[in-house]
Amino acid sequence: MIQRNTLQCSLVLKTVQELKSHVTADEVYEAVIREYPAVSRATVYRNLNKLAEMGQIRKVSVPDSADRFDYLCHDHYHIRCIKCGRLFDVDMDYITDLEKRIKDTHGFDFSGHNIIFDGICPECKKIKGE
């Protein structure tokens, strides 16, 4: 089956990969329309979600904030700056058996985990002199 909007989908994927950060859908849209002003916001949003479902990018749900889209698709952890709200990768091994360690606690059948640490990024620490 031929996918519709493959050009737009490729454009959105390329944009996420070039931005090399944990971007919101709005940030991707703003970057796309700089070069392709005819592309609609809905098209960008739809293609971000489609790319995440296909495993081409990773959708990161951030509590009390907009979802982020990560160009790195492997399992890894994130840290969110509590001052500016930006999201960064954490340089540590992913704990693949974490669910097995807690599975019997409440009787859940775990399917995975997504941990976001909180902290203050170096740029915000400079601003506040912390």
C-alpha cells in the first residue's frame, strides 16, 4: 500500500534529525515552514505521530508539558530542566530488567518504562548563579 504524503513525512523526519534535540511539534512546524511555508501545522503533527508509530523517531511524553520528539530511537533516559523546560539525554545505561525488579509489587504486567529526571541545566545555572 502506498503511503500518502511521503514527501511531507520525509521532510518532517529530516527536520527532527537536523534539529538534533528533543523538539516539540510546534518547534518542528516552525522549522519546516521556514523553507516550506505551504505545509500545514496539522500535516506536521500528523506526520510526527506517524513517524513515532513507525519507530523512525521517539515520542517522549513529558508530564505537565508538550510531548517531545527525539531523533534517537534507542531506549535511554532523559533529564528535564526545571527552569527552562528543555529535555536532555542522560548518559547512563538503560536498565533493561527494571520491570522484573518491581513486577510483583502491585501485580502489574509491565510493558516498559520511561524515566525523566529533573534538574537544572548548566545554562540556567549560569543565569541564576547557582
